[in-house]
Amino acid sequence: MAALTTTGQPGLRGWRPFGAFVIVVVLVLATVYEASLALGVFSIGKLPGEGAPGAGLAAAVGSLAMLAGLVVAASSVKRPEAIARTVRLLLALAAAGFVVSAYFTPDPYFAPNLRRYSEGGAVPAYWMLLLSGAAVAVAVLSSIRPNEGMLTTAVVLLACMITLFFMGTGH
């Protein structure tokens, strides 16, 4: 049975709070995987293009979570209170954390060498600093002005997705 909206029409009013929480959890888990890859817990393959086990899955799941987060943030601009305050604050931070940790992982294109995306790739370090700073600023804004915070969270999530896409270019 579909949930009823405040107008009495069927809708999915309750999906955003739970969905936003799940998105943050997925992004944190993807960040932990990417950080462990960056720290050398997992190794990339011995042949060029051969990534670490699960790296493609982590990238796909993290990307989908950012896309879903963008939808949740954009659809919550008018009613940000529908999402728990902590989750609102963590959404952009979790996405930026995922992208920054992926930035320091070895690029499988250069396997078996451990050349990282951060070492001469298409995305410069200053952009990653800017992206990280924007995520922190958005978290602060989300706590002070939730409506504007959700709008800027959507923008930061889009920037994170674009950054992740361009990290693999420039070989």
C-alpha cells in the first residue's frame, strides 16, 4: 500500500529519510574500501587494466549512491527537515570522502605499477582541495540554512560525480 502524502494522494513521502541514511552508509562503506585500497590493504592486478578485487563494484555502487543522493538532496530542497539533520550534514561529506579516497588509489591502467590517480592524472590536487572545502562548507550551511544546504549539497554531489568520472581520464 502506498503511503499517503499530506494532500491525501498516494506517494512515496517516507522514502527520503531512510533513502538518505542508506546513501550515507553506502558512501561511507565505499570510502572505507577505497581508503583501504589507497593504503595498500588490497593490491591491484599484475596486468595493465587489472584492478583490485571489488574495485569496479565499489566505484559503481559509490557512483550510484552519489546519483541517488543528488536526487534526494534536490527533492528535499523545499522540505529538508524530512531528512535527519545528521544525515543532511553527512551527505556531501561522505560523497567527497569517497572521491578523495578514490583519488589516492592506484590507477589500474598502469598496473602492476602503483601509480595513483593523484600522480599526474586529469584532476589536479587543488581541485580535490576545493571539492573537500566545498563539502565542509555545505555541511555547515546545511546546519544553518537547511533549504540552501540541500540545494548546494546537490551541486557538490554533481561535482563529485563529474570529478570521479574525469579521474580515470588523462592517461
